[in-house]
Amino acid sequence: MDFTLLRNIIRRFCVGEENWPDSRTVYIGHKEPLPGAEAYIPQRYPDNRIVSSKYTFWNFVPKNLFEQFRRIANFYFLVIFLVQLIIDTPTSPVTSGLPLFFVITVTAIKQGYEDWLRHKADCSINECPVDMVQQGKVVRTQSHKLRVGDIVVVREDETFPCDLILLSASRQDGTCFVTTTSLDGESSHKTYYAVPDTLAFRTEQEVDSLHAIIECEQPQPDLYKFVGRIHIYKDNEEPVARPLGAENLLLRGATLKNTQRIYAVAVYTGMETKMALNYQSKSQKRSAVEKSMNAFLIVYLCILISKAVINTVLKYAWQWSPDRDEPGYNHRTENERQRHVVIRAFTDFLAFMVLFNYIIPVSMYVTVEMQKFLGSYFITWDEEMFDDELGEGAQVNTSDLNEELGQVEYVFTDKTGTLTENNMEFIECCVDGNVYVPHAICNGQILSAASSIDMIDSSPGGYRREHEDLFFRALCLCHTVQVKEEETVDGIKRGIHQGRPTSFYISSSPDEVALVEGMKRLGYTYLRLKDNYMEILNKDDEIERFQLLHVLNFDSVRRRMSVIVKSSSGEYLLFCKGADSSIFPRVVSGKVEQVKARVEQNAVSLNAPPVLRSARAPPVIFSVFLGLNDG
């Protein structure tokens, strides 16, 4: 009899984490490696089923009762109710049992209904259709049936069903663009890359013929960290190993943008995806009001116990005299006379506890539970929280935290883009002492685009027009902006003008989009990037083509980005754009001090006209450095 599965389960769940393997091996397409490669060791991974609910049909009653009686108030009233059933007390058990039953029932119905909604949401996600490659053909299946190693086809505007490693894309350079709004709230487009050795596999038959193995780390919740490598096997050749990083990993919940189609392999599925690992704990949430009520309950419970102890002591002090031990109106039975004095004292203590238990009102907890349940519907019905663009209102996922909304006093944000929705607007730019303001207003007159306003000096020069054109071309070429015809974001169509689709710009940085749109208003329009050629439309309505040779992306260390392009005349140009603190030290000539003074003035004053400004945010200053090398 084969006990391999049982042994693996015991090793996985009964031994410490230090004995778990620190990496996993994924066989792309579930193909065994070619002869002569490493031994094929199949591994078991969970399916792609997502579970965000807390209860099932079988465990709802015991689990919900356990969670409810973890509350101090519910446990206290349960103890009082049991005491009333066991001993002879002055009050009826119904006075404590009925309100407790009502609170438990209302809370159970409320939590059961909310968990049923989570079950429905999980079911719709797990049953959504997904395309995968099997035997050289695209087969449609349900999301929960995906397994680690399956090759998945994702099309534009579709959401990734699990954590995937990008193999190839419809774009020639093997890149794709992704939005991660549901993961980190960023609506900007991020660029992900395929391994150079796999980006040539662009059809189902080619991808199905790929023999490769991925070795990567075990699942962990960090969205921005991933370490792995891919081994690609070719006929009669040594396997090629390539590193994999976070720029190759497509996370579940992200959406594919501006890319027609990609092929990717599943590496983490179901509850092992990074999004699932970042779920909050499924334990019942506690609001600040409930926590404070528990603290007050403990105080009043101490008062109640003190009163019961004092009254018990006073009773026996009164009955210490033989003529008061058994008054005529309260004759004791024979069993009560033979009972030990300690037992009698404890019984009397419990009786006083029941008699004075009104100090903790159970009706308050009934009112609180009803307010939470009904308050969630008032939030849903609130017309002022209705979004006309999306056609949706507020949605209450749990009613346990309703009162927390009324206690919000401060909102902290890590950056201004969270509040301004990353809406950046190009205000003006300066070239050789001249300020260029699109559609500027001067002395009540609306100036045309590309109008010049003197900022530093107005000394004429024959080279001014040449420098201006070079500056505008720099902003049109030094970026990673993509051109899109039409897009739907959260149900809102962008790029539609008077019923006809128009092009608009998208980028991982809203600053770049603002600069390119500003140049468009100044007469230089960036058209597209096609076959490694960047095309722009100048002020004379002439199309200029520049061959893109290399891009040095912006990072927090360099604080600048650069592109190397080749013009149609054969000139090689290096355009560099970045923060003033990174650009100024590299400038060798020009009005450096005057421009630096102007930049510093804009940086410290919100009223001064900045080069680039975000709505309701301090000005963001950019400088442009141009390098020219005649080829």
C-alpha cells in the first residue's frame, strides 16, 4: 500500500516550518523535462479556489456560538442564566435567558447573512471563465480548476486569475502593461517583462512546445518581492537558466492593459496567491465602542461582585444570633439545615449576584446589535454616497464596524497622489529664459498655444528657435508613455470625443502623461512607438521619426531617466529628464544660476507658477538636460 500521500500530509502539517522546502519547482505545461535532465518530482499544490467566508453549513452553529460567547457580556449573561436554572433564585431564568437568546439569534442571523454574501462572491470568482493552453489549443475552463503549471491566456482588460510568470506577449518586445488598483490602489500602468528566451513563443502551438522548469520561493505575502529562475530546455543543448524577479510576476487581481494578449504560467494558485495571503484574519472584528463597553463591563462586574460579597457577609452577620438564624417567615428545609455553611454561603452569594444583575443591562446590547444591523442599510441607502459615474452606492461588507465611521478625525496618506487621484496638469515650461504657457491669459487676452512670455531675459538670439524645438522634442521623446485609442476603467470609457474614439496617453507615471499632453498643446504631438521608431507631429504638421536605441528608466537612486534616439538625418541624441537636484550638477553651460533660482522660487512658493503642478499638491519641478553627439 502506498503511504506517500499520507506521509507528505504529516510532514507538511505536523512538523515545524523549518523542515518545509524553501523553494518550489513548477513544470510548465506539466511536461516532464527532456531525458538527461533532473529527475521529475511531481508536487502537490492547492487548486485555484478562493475562500473568503468564515463559515460552512456544518460548522456555522458551533463556530458562531463560540465566537459570540467570547464576548464578555454574552458569557456573563450565560453564566447568570445557568445559575438561575441550578439554584433557587429570586428571579425567573426567563429574565436573563430570553434577552440572551434574542441577542445571540439576531447576531447569528446578521453574521450568517453577511457570510452568505461572501460565499456568493467567492462562487462567482471561482466559476469565472479562464482560457488555458492544452495540447496546442486554447481550452476554456473555470478559474477554480487551474493548477500550478498550467499555461494561461489572458487578454486585454481581463483580470489575472492567479499569480503568473509572464512567458510572452503580443507586443514585440515581450512587455505588457498592468494596473494593480485592487492590490495597492495604484491606477497607473506598470510594465512587466517576459524572459528574452520565451518571448518568441507567441502562438498556442509554440507555447505548448516549450520545455521549461521554474524554481521559485514558497508563497509569501510581500507584493513587491519575488525570487526565482527559469530553466529552458532545448534539443541536444544545455538548459538555459534565467533569473526571475518581481517584474516578471503578474499578481492575481491585477488587470492587463494596452496589450492584446499574453501567455503566462501559474506559479501560485488559490489561497497561496499573494493577494490571498494578504487577507485580513477571518476572526470577528471588534469596534472601539465594543472594546470600551467591555472595559466598562469589567468595572461594573467588579462592583456587582463586591455588592454580592458585602450582602452575603451582612446576611450571615445578621443570622449569627440563634434567634435570627431562622425567622418565622422563612423556615428552612431539613436539607438546608444539614448543608455545610460554606455551600450555603456560596449559594447565597450566587443568589445576590442574580438579584443585582440588573446593574449590567442586557437591553443595551440588544439595542446595539439592532442599530448595527439596521445602520448598515442606512449606509447603503445614503444618496450622498452614490457615485453617478460608476452607478454604484456604498457597500457594507460587515456591520460590526459601523460606528467606527463616525470617529474618523484624521486621514493620513503616504503621498499627495492618493488625494489628487494623480491628476497632473502641465502649467508652463521655460526655455532659454522664455516661459511657454499653453492657452495663457495676459492682460485679458487669451494667447495662442506655444506663446512666449519672457521670464529671465529677452535678449534675442538666432539659436533660440533651434533650442526651443530641441526642448519640445526632448519632452516628446524622453518618456515611456503609450498611446491608447479607447479604454474602459471601472465602467467609464476614456478616449471618446463626440461619439468617436480618440487617442490618449497612458503611463506608469502621471508626470510623464502631463508633460506629453502639455507638448501636444504647445504644438508637438507624440503619435506612437512602432517597430522601435518613435513618431511625433511637429508644429508644421510634419511627422518626424526617431529610432529608439535604448531607455534608462527612472529610479529613486538616479532620479532621472534617459533615452538614446537616432534621427532620420543620422544624428544620435541623448535626452535626459529628471529632478533638478540630479540634473543641475551635470549642466556645463547656460543660465544655470538664473534657472536654479527660478526653480527654487517655484519649489518654496505654492503661489508661484510651477513648471508642473498637481492639483492641491506642492509643485513638482522637472528639468531637462539635452546631450547631442553628431554621428
